[in-house]
Amino acid sequence: MTTITFRVEDELKYRCKSLLEEQGTTISQALKKYLALIVNEGCVRVGEIPNETTLSSISKTQAGVGVKRFKSSQDLKSHLLSL
């Protein structure tokens, strides 16, 4: 086991700590998981922050607004081919 030390702004640390505690984890545990993800994926993946339009679409989809459901993959395929 080794120790890694780095500097971050106080506000970032405290906000991150608070959010992670709500999820039942610690900064140390989250960073260990992130380092393992980097090793497993072979790269650093940094997601983009979604804009308001994307956030709105995500919310609507999660609420089922405009979501079309199909009973089978064949029904889905028929629908897609009809477009």
C-alpha cells in the first residue's frame, strides 16, 4: 500500500467530501475506485457536463415523456424501418 498526496482547493475538497458521505463513501475510497477504473479502461475518461437542453431531455426521458416502448425486438425493428 502506498500514499498519494496532492493539492486541491478547500471548497472542492469539502463539497466532494460532503457529496461522497451522502453516498456512504470517502474521498479515499472514491479515488481508489477511480484509479482502478483508469487501469481497467487503459485511459482517463472525463465526461462532459451536459447543457440545459441535454439535462431537460434526460429528465423527460426518465419521467417517460415521449418514450416509445416495444413488446419485442421485432416490433422495434419494424418501427425503425418505417421511419
